Amino acid sequence: MCLNAPVGISGEDRLKCSFTMPAKAIHLNKHGAAIQISRDLVVGSVIQVKNKRGIQVSARIVSQLTATQVLSTYGIEFVEQQDKATNFWGISFPSNTDERPVSHSLKPKGSMSATRRDS
């Protein structure tokens, strides 16, 4: 399931021009998201992201995922204190201890190890 949310973004673009504008956050996760915005941003720069409840956090642009003449998508990660950023989306994400180990989820069905019994 792909979660998305409207956000407000502010910061400086590639030309060092300050901006504040709406954007769409997609692929939400507890560490950040991808944002779709019609602005050319610099990877490594820090922007402000504001959610619909008025909570604002700092986020770093970590990658440019796609770019067209109209819209670019950037991966962002929160740089705020964990408490503020953890509840930014208003969603409870599972903690690492709640997730199933990868080794269990990758085993093919019916791949039980046979035990040899000597008669």
C-alpha cells in the first residue's frame, strides 16, 4: 500500500531562491518520504516540511528520484528529533521488533528441513 499526503514545503531551490509551496508526499515512512514538487532542489540541502496539522520538521533531500519539465520527485529524510518526526505523518509504523525476520519471509512454502532417522 502506497501512502501519500499533502504537505507544504519551504526552503531554497537550486538558484538559491527562497520558496514556500504545496507539494505531495508519497511513499510515506517513519524516516521520511518522497516528495513531488515543481521546483529544482539540491541533493543534500535541508528543507522544511509542514503537514496538514501544522507540524513542521526539517528534512534533508537525499536523492532525486525522477524529473520532468513540470515535476520532480525527491527522497527526503527527517533530521528532527526522533519524537517530533516519529508522529509527523500521524501514522503508527511497526517497530523493527514487530517485523518478521527476513529469513522467515523468504522461505518457499513447504521447504521444511527433513530430519533423517536411522532405523
